[in-house]
Amino acid sequence: MSSTTASSGHASVSQDGTTKQSRSRREQQQQPGTPPPPTLIERTNALPLEDLKSRFLDSSLLTFSAPDNESTSQTYNIALYLSSSLPEELFNDCFDLLEANMSASYRATSIGWHPRKKKEEMKHPAMRYLILTAGGSGSSSGADDGDSSATFVGFLELMITEEEGAEVIYTYELDIVPSHQKLGLGKKLLDVAEAFGDKVGVEKAMLTVFDSNKGARRFYEREGYDLDEISPEAKVLRNGLVKPPTYHILSKPYERANK
């Protein structure tokens, strides 16, 4: 399976993951001379990597066995990285995989494919990575020790941020190398990301999927995602023709007690 999301479409996301609009609203609500208290997003994105791992990663999901395409059992590991801690080689693996699998799909949308801009987005200070590898020594702690015997298999790129005032975990990209697709590995990455967001305490999980990627859309719907209220709608042109959106924004709310 290759399930990949596009840019969330944030017009202006600061280094701490918040948007200009929300910061402006908070400042207006504060009394003059009193700085607003840090939000859940700001507090979370300010944490060092080790704290993110210990507080929000479900260690039971990070190492698992699954059959490969040769029907033999393979051990897989998932590790968490900050954009700043991701080794250059792994960053290049992620970008090269994304470009090979999805650049044509990007070009077919209103988003377009812009390598330099995409790399800048991928290196945003609030971006986090779940890196999936096969083989190696394995680690239940999600350690980023750069095991040279492990093979890069895929990644999930996420951010704790906000959409229309809601605190969310946004999956920017999810991609698996072709030789390991259709093995349920995308779901494994998504499960870790969703558990991460649940422990952080955000309201919902969100992502963007291309209209042309019908398989990814079906996958996310099976995982409980549905069209979000901010997903773009079809446009009626002057000549009466209906132009459908080239991408959709999906979301999955968390069930919170005492809400």
C-alpha cells in the first residue's frame, strides 16, 4: 500500500506549530501587558525528543513482526525523529521516496510539485517523523541510533498543529517503498501516529489525500477517517461545468471523556 498525503495547506505555520490567526485571537483575549499562556501545541512542540518519546510514544507498537512479499517473517521497527534530528541520509530517503511515488500526483493537482518548497516544508521545526525500517537490532524505545543494518522501508511525517482553531495531529505524508507495499505497514505507521496524538490530547487526527489516489482514500476511510468540514468542495464554473476538488481533507475525531 502506498498512502500519501499532501500539504495540509497551512498558509502560515510558525516554528511552534501555531498559526498567525490563532495567535492574534489569543492576544486579543489577553489583558494588555499580560503574555498569553502557552497552548497545548506550543508546549508539545517545545519538548525535546526524549520527552516526546517517553510521554507520547506507545512502545508496544514500535517493534513488530510481519510477513514480507516472500511470505517469510520480517522484523520491523519504528523510530521517532524531530526534523532537526533526522539524519541527512534518512531525510533524502524520505524525499526520494516521496518524489518517486507521488510527484506525478502532485503535479496533477492545484498544489503542484515544487521540490525546493517541499523540502523546506519537510524541514519545518515543528515537523516530526516516524521512520519505518526492516531488520536491524530493533528497539522498543523508538531510539534514533541509526542502526546501519536496518533497511529504510517508509515514513510518516506529522505535525502537532491546528486547523480552524482545533488542536490536531496532521499527517503530511505517509509512504512505503514499493517492495513492501500491501503488507499492512502503512496502517502500522498510522496507528503509532494516532496513538501519539491521543496521548498528546489533541481533538482529532487530520490528513490530505489526492482525489486521484482512490486506494488511499479507501484505506483511510476503513481506518475511520471521513471528509472534514474544511475539505474543499466542487466548484461550478461560469459555463456551468462542475470542477471537482483535486484533493480532500479527512479527519478522525478522538473520543475524549468528560467532553
